[in-house]
Amino acid sequence: MTMKTMDSVQAKYEELAALDKKHFMHPTSSFKQQQEKGPGFIFTEGKGIYLKDVRGKQVIDALSSLWNVNIGHGREELAEAAMEQMKKLAFSSAFATNSHEPGIRLAEKVAEMTPGDLAMTFFTSGGSDANDTAFKTARYYWKLKGKPEKKKIISRQKSYHGVSVGASSATGLPAFRDFPSLAPDFYYVDSSIEALKEMIEREGAETIAAYIAEPVQGSGGVNLPPENYFKDIREICDQNDILFIADEVINGFGRTGKNFGIENFGVVPDMMVIAKGISSGYAPIGGMVISEPLKNELIELTEGVYMHGYTYSAHPMCCAVALKNLEIIEEENLIENVRNMGAELQKGFNWLADRHEEIGNIRGIGLLGAVEILKDKETNTRFSEPVSGKVVEEALNHGLLARSIVYEGQDTLAFAPPFCINKEEVDTIISIIDQSLTEVKKKGI
Ligand code: PLP
């Protein structure tokens, strides 16, 4: 860059930064930090695993932005699918008996991809509203069956289900529930079978509508379930007439190396919640998928109207984009690459652990991985001040955008790179983390 272009690039950044501070309220942000520091990156373009910002800095997007840009950035086919659909029919309603081809085709594709008898999809704009839809529908179902008192929803500690009133009430990370007057009838258990059994015993199965879990927890720190956990969960739910909802918002559409996270654990839920990877973030869309028996019962039992629908339920453009995204995942065998590169990522974590005694627990499946930073592995003691955030800051200087998770006293680095990543790029991520952790240690932790 010449001096002149550098000046104009800086001027553009400053103009946008000033406007950002003045008018742009950011999701999950610190209002104070925004005013003090201004925006870090103002992204302008992306290609593959890379993002570029207005000042020309390029970074590796090691979390696929928000665990969602699964096919990678800059795929023009998706832009073309959006344009084609918008030119033909930008929007029409899916309320009542209205329908459209992209919605129909996408619902068919989801039914084809999901395991077991999952059969019918209600589309939303994202994961939070899809979870709200699942909670409302589960309660509605029990009401239709003459059991309106079956309304409690049980979720797991460290779970993340979104931020709408219902979804944040289900979220097992207390930091997300720091708002007065969330929704009633949500309960949390740890990830043990005993905890769920005790909860059912205490509250009474006749008061519980559904149990919800991410097959592999994402935002809570990339936590895999204990062995056989979901087999037992399935059984307990069946024995107690409790609907089992799998929140596949992060896991779904290949992230764990299978179409859906729950497939790694050999059971089929009654309801599934999807979003993110269905469109790789190219268009906002999510959904609730229900099983064939549930669908049939709803048809049989409902007399009135299911009074639930978002204006943008099954937005035609979003459905068209999602269809193209799923086609690319299939045609380019991206889920196979997830498995192969996931194995490379885990090798990289092990290499890091050999070089740094602070790397504690290593977790992951497919291209969903995490390493925990510990002061003492033997006693599982953490550093008094989290280190992962400092590593992430240092990594940024080396061109890597990674994620630090510090809720619930954790000190974890999480990774979920795009499915199109290659071995060289995985190695680059690992080497930047190695360098960054070394530098953080040099400065003193
Ligand atoms: N469920 C899970 C497992 C998630 O990870 C998220 C978002 O990160 C959500 C639900 C909420 O989705 P959205 O942010 O699209 O509302």
C-alpha cells in the first residue's frame, strides 16, 4: 500500500469507527468497551477460511465466524442462488395454506438428511426462534393430549440455546440469564444421567414437557457427552413421556463429521433444532424438525390453528440459499474433509500439549475442537486470571481470529474452522497458537 492509500484506508476506518460508536449497538458486547476501544475489525470481504477488514488486514477465521460459515467465505454460487430467487420471487408468505418451491424442496432435503423418522420442518430465521418454536410446540403437543400441566423444559448446565426470552431461559450458562423476568418453567441439570433422574423424580414426569441438549455443547466449551449418555437419555425420555429435543444449531449439517451431532451417539430425537450450518450463514434461516409420529399426532389432535408463525418463516431467498449450500457440502464431500481435517486438528492439539504444559484437557469431534488452559493438570487448577483471552489477543497479531471461552470459570480456546480448510491451514492455526501462547508466557501468566 502506498502512503496515500494507507491514509485513505485509515480515514475510512476512522469514519466508520466513529459512526459505529454513535449508532451501532452490537450483539453480546460491552457498551463501555465499544466506546473506549471502538470496533476491532470492520470486515469487508471473505474468501475460504480468510476474512479481510477495511484496513486491509487478513485473518484466518478459525471459528467460521460464529460456528456457522461452514462452507467458507466467498462462495459466489450462493450469491447467485439468492439473486435468482429474489429476481423471481423475493418473498411470499408460507402462512396457512400458502407455499413455495424453495421451502418445499428445503423441507424435503432436511427430511432426507436427518436421521430416523424426523420428517417435517418449521422454518425460522435462526436458532433462538427455532428453540422457542420447539418449546412452544412441545407444550402445545402435551396440551392437545390433555396434559397441559406437562410444560417444564429441562436443559443442561453449560448449554447454549440462544437469546430470545425462551431460548435464554433454557440456556444453562447463567451469564446469558442476567436479565430480570425470563420465562418460567425452565430447569437445569448437569450432564449426568443421575441428575436428570433426580430432577424427574423431584418435579414429576407429569409436569415435564421436554428435555433439550446440544449433542456436543458448543459455546459452553466444546463438551462431549459422557459415554452412552444419549442412549440413556433416550430411554429415560421414553419411559417418562418426555420429548427429547436435540439442539443441532452448531453440530448440524456436518460440523461433527456426520450430518448431525446426535448421529455420533446412535439415537434419534423427537425434535431437532437447526440453524447456522444449514445456510453456512449466507442467509438467516433455522428451523424445528419433528418426527413422523409427532407430526401425525399433531395432525390428528389439532382442531384449531397452530397460532405460531414468523413473517420470515421459510423466507424463499433463505431457503434457496440453504439448498445451494447443502448441495455444495454434498458435491464437494465436505463432511469427509471435516473428518480428515478434524483428525489433523486433534493431532495439532496434542502437539501443542507436548510443547506447553499449560494445555490441559483436549476436546473435540470433527471440526469442533477445544483446548483448556490449566495451571496444574494434576489438580485441575486454573490460572487466577484467564489466559485464553490473552492468547486470542496475541493470535490476532499473527493473523488468527480464535475464540476464548471463560464462562463458568473456564479457560478454553475453541476452534471450528470452515469445512474447506486444508492441512496446511490447520497447521498454520496450530503454529500461531503455539507462537501466541509462547509469547503470552514470556510476558508472564
Ligand atoms: N443453539 C445453539 C446450540 C447455538 O450455538 C446457538 C447460537 O450460537 C443458538 C441455539 C442460537 O442461534 P441464533 O444465534 O441463530 O439465534
